[in-house]
Amino acid sequence: MINFSAELYLLISRFAQSTPEWVHSFADFGTDAGLLLFFALFGWHAWRTRGTPEHRLALVAPLAVIGAYLVSEVTKSLIREDRPCRAVAGAAPIAECPAVGDWSFPSNHATIAASCAIVLTVLWPRLAPAVIPLAMLMAFSRVFVGVHYPHDVAAGFVVGSTVGLLLALLAVRLVGPPAPVAPAPRELVASRR
């Protein structure tokens, strides 16, 4: 699998090299900007739910993202896979290759992006069509800029989604589910008949 992932890495990074410089900058900057957007959405959700039973959940849910990150970081330190920008012959990343000892598997960026998207979806389901594709794009950008193998971001996405979801559901259980949504007026009329 590593050989296939390395070949796919080279294919994607060579394509990235053929794109304009502004695409390089956008891809490199975009992942961090996306994470800032996710954190802003957590803050906005906490602000908009203040004074409601949902507010406590909005305040503790980001801890699920921290939990997913910690699982990713511990896994990295155990597996210790070198970055493809150093390990693959012919690699030409468009971003600076991280320092030696900053391991590749799994991708922390992909883990955090996926866990943010999943936790935000648990909190605010209407965001799912926007935040899940954004997290996928952010994960892909790590291969595009040349600092991760495809299997790094796939594993990071799985870790982030799974751990984020489990911890978000645990938070719902511990903090309590949000108050039930009042039925729409039409449903009230129908239930009285």
C-alpha cells in the first residue's frame, strides 16, 4: 500500500507543480484558514446558543476535537513515518517540508479538519453540506502541497471522524441533549385533532 500511496503522492504533487503560483499559496494557506473558519463556527455556535440548554454542549464539544488530535499525535509518535517530501525520490513539494521528527502518519491537519466537521455537524446539522466537503478539501491539500502521503490524510480523516463523533456523542450524553425543538404550528394543530 505504501508504494501505491507514494506513486499517487508523486502524481498529485507533480500536478500541483504545474499549477499557478497563486494556487500553491492558496493551498498552503487554505488548510490553516479552514481550521480558523471551523474554530470561528464553534465560537459562533456557542454565542448563538447562549441562554439555551444547548449552550453547555456548544462549550464542551470542541474538546472532542482536542481528543481526536491527541489520538493522532500519539499514533504519530508510535509509528514515526517520515514525510514523503524527504522519503520519496523525486518529491518536489510546493510547501516547506516539515522538520525531521515531525512525523507523517496520520495527518494532524486532516484529523483536526475531519473532527471539526463531524462535531459541528453533531451540534449544527445544517452545516454538514458545507463543513464536510471543506474538511475533505483541507485534507487533500496536505497531499497537494507535498507534505503528506494520501494514506496519511485518509487515516487522519478516519481518526478525526471516528474519535470526534464518539467524543461528541459522549459529550451529548454527559452534558445532556439539547432541549427538544418545539413543533411547528401546523404540527400543533394536527396533534390537537
